[in-house]
Amino acid sequence: MNEATIEKLKILAESAKYDVSCTSSGSSCAGKKGLVGSASGWGICHSFSEDGRCIALLKIMLTNYCIYDCAYCINRRSNDIPRATLTVSELVSLTIEFYKRNYIEELFVSSGVVRSADYTMERLVRIVKDLRLVHRYNGYIHMKSIPGASPELIHEAGLYVDRLSVNIETPNEPSLQMLAPEKDFQSIFTPMRHIQQGILQSIEERKKFRTAPRFAPTGQSTQMIVGATADTDKDILSLSSALYRRPTMRRVYYSGFIPVNGYDNRLPALKQPPLVRENRLYQADWLMRFYQFRVDEIVNDAFPDLDLEVDPKLAWALRNPQAFPVDINRADYEYYYGCRE
């Protein structure tokens, strides 16, 4: 790996760290004489499997150049930051070399938008296609689809990746227009629908033909920014609930707003990300996905925001004393759900 590529890797890994669609906990420790092993922090992050295993992945952008000027984004075109672009072959080689060195098991790749959505998406597709077909890479790949990309490119991408995702950013169109006036919900929801259709079609085809190609077999995900607008937790969780009713949506990630562009007066004057609120949203999300809580049980017009002092489950219990006591040693799921009806 030459010095120029290493420098690009440092820049692009730094630019990619604000996307929380995987858990980031990279470490860095150089090799030392007399000691065994070393770890590079250049874009190596960690996620967790369903059985609790920690998995290392390369989290990187193809480029941090971007034609958009979104208020919340560090890579917005008006920012004076170090820029870099990897070629398709460079990113493919990085992934394979890191995998051979046992630095990583998976790849998470995204990109700023250069020239057009289709131009950028086409280069991302070439990366995953080369990894699968030329280098026979069989590891997990999560790719960010570019809003506005053509259905044909989205379909081709889905044939080579495990998960496709599109960031929705805000819970409603007015908030998106305020912070990212060059984007709209149509350009985000359209690829989401294409991904959903591709997954459902693939499932049906594989019921008939075992050799039918898979399409994004682990589904899709999205991300919302928390705290950059005046939207309530009710607004955020209502959209999340609607997205989870789609059969292919696996995760909604919540990213506490990081004030990287303090000069933009459209953004709130926060000194640090609202991490407690972010955590409460994940707890509420868990209640909806795994415990069948409805949105209006967690947040409603009377309580539009989550209580930052207690977790959402305790907040619900305090508001509903009539459902208790419950013998947790005897009560089954059905009984417990019935207490909340």
C-alpha cells in the first residue's frame, strides 16, 4: 500500500465516521518490537452480530467530494476540508488486502455524490461487482445507495451486496428542505421502494428456483439525524414505525446531531451531540421492534418527547399503574401485551 493511498484512506475514513449505520469503535495501536500484533484505526470499525460477536469492518467512502451542500454534513461542498477520491481498483485492493491481513471481515461503503447520482452509483456498483466476481470475496457488504440513482443500477447493486440502505435524514419533508434544499423525500423513498421490490421479488423467485440470485438478502436500513431540527421524538418514532411496517426494513439508526458546521444559522447551537436522547430513541425503537409496543404507547400528543431521566419502558409503567403488579415469573408475553391494551 503506497503513501498516497494511505493518505486517501485516512481522509475518507474520517469523512465516513459520521454515518452511524454500523457501530463505530475503531482502535489504533502500532506494532512494537518484541510484541505480537498491531491494529490500524484507518476506517476499521466494529459491529455486532445477532449472537453478540464483535465483527471488524472497513467503513469508508469512495469520495468525500459532493455536489450537495447539506447544512448538517461535514462533506458539504462549501466546507474547506481535505478531499480525496479512491479509484475503483484502489478501494477493491484495500478491501482485499485488509481482509487478507485479518484486519476486517466486512465492508461498509458509501460516497459523496459527484457529477450525478448515476455516475456515483455506477462506480459503487463496479466496486462490489469486482469484489464478488473477480476477487471472489464472500464477506458481508453493506452499501449506501445514492438517492436519485436509476432503478437499473440499484437492481445491479442488490445482486452483489448483503444490505442496501438510503439515509432519510429527517422525519418530514419540511425539515429536509430546510437543511438540504437540494434533496427531497421522493429521491429517497423511490430507491427505498426499488430495494423493497427487488428483495420481495428475489424471495418469490427463490421459492421456485433454488439457484435464483439473491437480492440484498439482509434487507435495507436507513438513518435519521436527531437534534438538528425541532422535530419531536413522536415525529421521529412515527416515521420509524411506518418504515418498520415495510417488510424489508431491518433497522432505523438514530444519529445524534454533531455540530460540525457551527457557522450555519439553520442549525441549533449545540455544544455536544444529544447522546442521551439518541439512546432513548434506540430503547424506544427496541420496544417497537421486539416487544410490539405501539408508537402512541411510547410517545403521544401529551408526551411528544421521551423522558431523558428514565428509559421508555419505565416511563410507560409510571403512566400506566393500572397494569401492575405483574408476576414476571408467571406472566407470559400474551398476558403482558394484554396489560397494555
